[in-house]
Amino acid sequence: MTGRHLIAVDWGTSNFRAFLVDRKTGECLDSRRSAAGLRALSTGEFPRYCAAQLRGWRDGTGVPVYLAGMVGSARGWCEAPQLETPAGPADLAGQLVPAPGLDQAWIVPGLKTLGDDHLDVMRGEEIQAFGALALRGITEGVCCLPGTHSKWARLSRGRLIDFTTMMTGELYHAVRHHTLVGEPSRGREGIDEGGFRQGLAAARHPAGLLHALFEARSRHLHGGLGGESVAGFLSGVLIGSEVLARLGREEGEVSLVGSPSLNGLYRLALEAYEVPVIEVDSDRATLAGIVALAERHESRRNP
């Protein structure tokens, strides 16, 4: 497998995902996933856990491993720098950090933006943004990357020039599971589309986000919003508020880079506000981004 394959790892706070990739075609040959994110491991456990997960893919070979995401944070395996925007795959490739305790493995840097009125950080989503545009065959555009901390990234000439983080997913979890307004949704699964669309409409309320969220309580008591629709309503308010905050700041179509479930909700919101959308699967974007970075890394090592 040496020379033909590489291993891409997306290691976050809650999950571990690894992919064996044909570097020439970008095809995923095999994948492994677990819930062993950063919260589940101590610093000393990272090398052994990673080696065990990759066993059979690189035994007796020099298949390179590229690790992106929160694994490179101070809470992770080994801290990698966060490069200041604008930056592209070549910049990341030039600042890779060897992963202690694992041969031929590198941790990918994150990014930061440090403006006078805007400070922000990311780890992992930059790889997906680069990969999404590569898959689409373009070098300019806006990516929306839904998640616990959703990112909106603008790219130009193949480099990420600016981004904004919205803590939509984390706030949704907190409101649904730890507040009075979310109480009727507990113990229920899924997102009701009718409730979600009501939330999208409520996100436009002139009183703002804090009132719109409380309407989940008022509508449940007096407006016919059933308990099965409360989670959808809260999701619609928060995702709708996120999208509305970006309207006027982003122009043209948006590349939506996430899981199928989140992409579906964000598509509903973007289309409700008449924003053109192109969906990109987050796994495929991760692979494409790592392959692009690996090519630049190899060219530096073997000029």
C-alpha cells in the first residue's frame, strides 16, 4: 500500500473517524468510526488508540496518516498551530506537526482570524471547505459547515480568507435538554418538519432570537404546538437565525458541507430564504481536503 494510499483521520471532541484512501482517485477504500473523541482519552492514550484503530491498514508499511480536527488542540494529542487567514492547503502542509508516538503521522494545523472587531478559530472545518471546493472544481465560494459550532467560510483563489463561527448546535442541545421551553421535547426522537418551518418563520420576529426561542413555550401552551414539534421549532429558530445573520454578508450560492441530516435542515432554511444551495457530503469533503494537503506535503518532502 506504500505510495498509493494514505489515511485521513477526523478526530473531534466526541468522535473518531478514519478513512483509508486511494490518493490517486480520492476513493475511500475502508473506514472506521468510534465515539472515542477527545473527551474519552487522556493525552498518553492517543498514540496507542490510533495505532489500534488503524491496524491492518499500515502494518509493515509506511502509509502516511494525516490527522485533522480537535486532535490538534491543547486538549488533544499534541497542539498544532492555528495559522492566520488567509491560508490554503499549501500553508497547512508547511506547518504539519509530527504526531508523537506514531511513525509517519502528522497533525494538521487549524486556522484563526484576528481582526480588530472579529476574532475566531477553527480546527478541521478548513479541510472540509478546501475539499468541498475541490470536489466542485471551483476555487471561490462560500461554505456553510453545520455542526455543534457551525462555520461559514469564504474562500478565494483556493485560500480561506475569512470565517465566522455560530454555536447553533451547542445552543440547541442546551435549550432542548436544560430549559423549560425544551421540556415537552424530551424523550422524543427526530425533528418534525412542520415545527421546524414554524421556527424558521419565528426566527424573523422583530423581538429577536431570545423571544423567538421562548415562543416554543407560548405556542405549546396556547398555539397548538405539540410536544412532538417543539424540538423542530427550536431547531428552526436557531438555524433560521444563523442563516438570517449571514444574509447580506454572503452573496451567491452556498456550498453546504455536512451530514445528510444536518444538510437537510439547513437546505430547508436556506431555500426558505431564497438562497441557492449545493450540497456536499462532509466525509467526501474531508477526504478531498486531506488528499490536496498530502499532495503538497509530499512535494515539499520530495521536491
